[in-house]
Amino acid sequence: KVDFSADPELEKRCKNTRFGNGAARVVRVRLEDTAGQDRTEFVHGQSVVLKFYCEFRENVESLVIGYFCRTDTGINITGTNTKIEGIKIPRQAAGTRAIMLFHTTLPVRPGIYSITMALTGRRENEAEISTIDWADLACSFSVHLAPNQPEFEQQVLIPHDFELLPVD
């Protein structure tokens, strides 16, 4: 059984940075390792799962769920949403709940980061898409290097394949 209880700490963290029309609400945000353990410390390049626990208070159509990963100075360095990824979420009925999972890696340099979460969509019988729920500082975490990982200067280290072609 899934624990779908609201996280009171989320409300405290986002008290001054949260807005939206309230047709749905994210009640819990978790950042987990691939074993399903809620964590706040990770290693550079580690695979993680970001989970948004959503409660729908009204019927919502054209739903888009997404996030930004920000540095401790507020710079967006990565993120995505269901529209960018080509995922069409079906209409969500009032009174239902769902968990959105984002499977990703953390290719960022050592430091402290936060997640900004966002839901946009259209209330039933409304023509315009609007912000349903948005919160800065939904969760925070740190990244460090493993002992065998070299230091690097850039904010994000993207894996590459290399070839050296001999020339006569």
C-alpha cells in the first residue's frame, strides 16, 4: 500500500513560493535512489527517481507535470516535463490521486540543489491552460563525488564517447 499522506514539511518549505489555481495539489515530493530509499545525498551521476504525489481536487485536462533542478543560487540547470517528453496524461477526475515518477540521473557537479515542481493544465469547462500548482524548494539535496571520480569545473558533466583516429 502506498503512503499518500501529505508531507507537512513540504507546506512549510513552500509557504512563500507556492502558487496556482488549486485544481490539483502536490502533497509530497520524494527523491529516491533506485532501491526506493528516500535520500538527500547522492553521488555524481547516480540514477534517481523523483516522485510527485498529486491529489486532484477538480477535473483537470491537458495536464503537464514537470520540474526544474536548480543550484543553490537559483540557476536552472536541468529539468523536464511531460509535454517535452511527449507524454500525454489523460484527464484526471476530481477526487483521484496519482504519483508521477521521473527516472533520471544526476550529472551535476558537487553542491546543493533544489527541485521546483510545476503542474499546469485546464480546468474542466475552461478554455485556457493555467498554472495549477507551482512550488520552489519542493525538496533539496546534495551531490558529492565518489572517491574514484575526478573533479570537474563545469556545472553538468555529460557522458561522451571518444575516438582517436590515426592519420597517415
